[in-house]
Amino acid sequence: MVTTDDPKTNVLRRIGAQPVALAAGALILVVLGAASVGVWRAYTGNSPEQERFASLRQMQARSTQASEQLFEKTKGLETQQQETIDQLQAVQEQLQSLRRLVAAQQADAKRVSEQVAGLTGAIDTLRQSFASTQSSESSGLPAARKASRSEPRATRGRHAGGHRKRSRS
């Protein structure tokens, strides 16, 4: 074995030679540290577990509140949607009523138009009949008037009677 007079090396040899003492000292340090943490927690009243449980409860309360708000908003949206659907159905019913009214008015307008066309045709027929009657009267009257003026009254009666007889046969 080689011995040296270096003090650092001698300390390390002594520590290495007594492993039980080293382990006991480390154990004492660990126990003292844990005890001091326990005393500190007991003195202050705060422990990480309690803080975790408190924060967990707060998060649960917030999530419950958010869920309730979401539920209320969803209910409100459902109500609005149903009202909108009802209004849309009412508008559709009104639109169908208007379509039926327009169709009825168009049918009435067509019927009236056809009646006007029929009346116009009847008026034209009457005008033509009246015009032809007037033209035949006007062409027949002057000749008859001229003849009646030139003939004496006695002869008029004979011609008129004879003329009638001829036209009947």
C-alpha cells in the first residue's frame, strides 16, 4: 500500500473505511429534512395535497358553472330556433294563401277578359247589323219616296197592294 501525507486523501480513506457511519449520517440528514418539512407544514397549515384538493374543487366548480351556462345558452338557442321555425311556417302559410288568392284573381281576370271579348264581338255584330240595316233603309227609302211623290195617291195604293202581292208569291 502506498501512503501519502496528503490530508485530502487521508479523509477520503477514512470515510471509505467506515461505510456504516457514512450511511447513518446520510440517513440522519434525510430524517431531519423530512421532519423539518413536516414541522413546517404543520406550523403553517398548508400542504400541497390540500392546495391540490382546493384547486381541484375550484376547477370542478368552474366546470360545473360553465356547464350550466352552456346548458342555459343551448336552451335559449333551442327556444329561439323553435320561434324562428314557427315564424317561418306562418310566413309560408301566408305565402300559400297569397298564391291561392293570386291564382283566383288570375282566373277571375281571365274569365272577365273572355266575357269582355264576347261582349266586344256581340257589339261588333250589332254594329254591323245596324250598319247594314241603315244602309239598306237609306238606299231603299229615297227610291220609294221619289216614287211616292211622283205618283198620285190613288195609284200609290194600287202599286203598293200589287207590289205586296208579287213579293209574297
